[in-house]
Amino acid sequence: MGIPGGAGDGGMTRRWSGWRRLIRAVGVVAALTLLPVLFEPGAAHAAGAEAEAKQLAAASNCKPGKIEVMRQIPGGNGEIVYKVTCTDYPEMFVLVQCRQRLCALLR
């Protein structure tokens, strides 16, 4: 007979090793699922790009008001195009394209 879980009881250790494999597999799947979400490069730069778009609009004689996202392309080389409405002239707006933290005036 022997001690449960000891050297003489092979069934108990096999049962525990199955659970360990299952827990390890669940952990690996969870990590692979969450890593791209946590380290999304576009998410980190979105708030900074919006501030850059406001500064670029102000430098173009447009007092920035409402900012809308016109187009967003995710990924490593992703880009965001903002529509910045001018507060002085509500019908006037500028389009600003941002890639990472570099922004350029489109119109």
C-alpha cells in the first residue's frame, strides 16, 4: 500500500500532473490572448496623437474645437485621421493624419 502520493502510489501523482498540465495550458492560452491587447502600440499613442492634432490645427490658424476620428487603421504602422472643427468658423475644419506621434496637416 504505502503513503498516498508517495513513491509507491503512481495513480495519485498521475492525477495531479494532469491537473497541473491543464492549469498550465489555461495560463498559456490566457497569456497569449491578453498580450496583444495589453501591448497594442496604437492605443498608447492615441491620446498623444489627439493632442498633437490640436496643436497642429492651432498652428494652422484654426482654434481647435471638436475632434472626431475619421479613419483609424490599427497595427504596427497604424494611422489615425482626425477631423478638427474650428471654433471661430463652425463650417471650417482641418484634417490631421497621425502615424505614431508624427502628425501632418492634410487639409
